[in-house]
Amino acid sequence: MEYVATFSSTHKVLKAEKILKERAIPFKLYPSPKALIAPAQCGLVIACDEENLTAMEETLAGAKIKPRAIYRKSSEGEYVKM
């Protein structure tokens, strides 16, 4: 199962990317799915699988980077806010 973190700015998502790379936490950076694009939101998301979700959340919290929201991608391709 895939989890997607959205951010309020490009600066935040790029900072998150850098920190996750430094900590060797597996993730993907890609353009926001159309279903998740909202005003005042960055056009990029960070995605990870279920086994890396806790590590991603704890790492970002430790770096004081708070995602705008985290969504679980369902098997039907829908996004459910966590």
C-alpha cells in the first residue's frame, strides 16, 4: 500500500526529500495527483510504502517538517486522508 505526503510549499518538500535521502529512507518524489492538488499547495508529493511510513513520519517530525496531509492510496486508486 502506498502513502502520499503533501506539502504547503516546494521548499518544504525539497527539504523533506534531502533529509529522507540522508537517512536512507526509501521514498518517491513525483508530481501531485490531480485529486490532491489544492490551492496554496506544492505540486510535488513524497510517497512511501507502508513499511517505511513510520520512519518517514518520525524523521520529518524530528526535522520539524510537517506535511500538510498524509493520504493512503486505495487499491481503487482513490486517496484517503489519514
